[in-house]
Amino acid sequence: MNNGKGQLIGWSVVLLMWTGCGVGLSYMQENAIHDRNIRESINTAEDMVGWIVEDVSNERLDSTTADTYIDNLEEVITDLREVR
């Protein structure tokens, strides 16, 4: 009789730990995806700054407009780094 309660408690602990590990792993995967998306967004914004600089040097874009775009993109990059 006492052995049955012990087994029930033991299996309950195992199930609880298994569930906790599953939740923890799921959270870690979501964080990894989130971090990767933020890094990718930062890389894209940095690339855009480079493209804008090239457009100015090739006279496809005036420097006043370019400065506005670059300022906005740098703000986006800063915000994304804070979120990460």
C-alpha cells in the first residue's frame, strides 16, 4: 500500500520535471529565433545605410534625403540593439 503511493509520487515528480524541461527548451528555442531575427534586422539596416552612401556617391540620391534616411536607420539599429 505504501509502495503504491511512493510510485505515484515518483512518477508525478518525473512527469513534472519532464514537462518543466519541455517548457524550458521551448522558451530557449523561441529566444534563439527572436535573437536571430533581431540580428538579421540589424544587418539589413546596416546594409541599407551602405547602399544609401553608395547612392549618394553615385549621385542617385541627394545628401539631405540620405542623411534623413541614415539617421532613421541608425535609430532603428540602436532600438534593435536595446531590445536584444
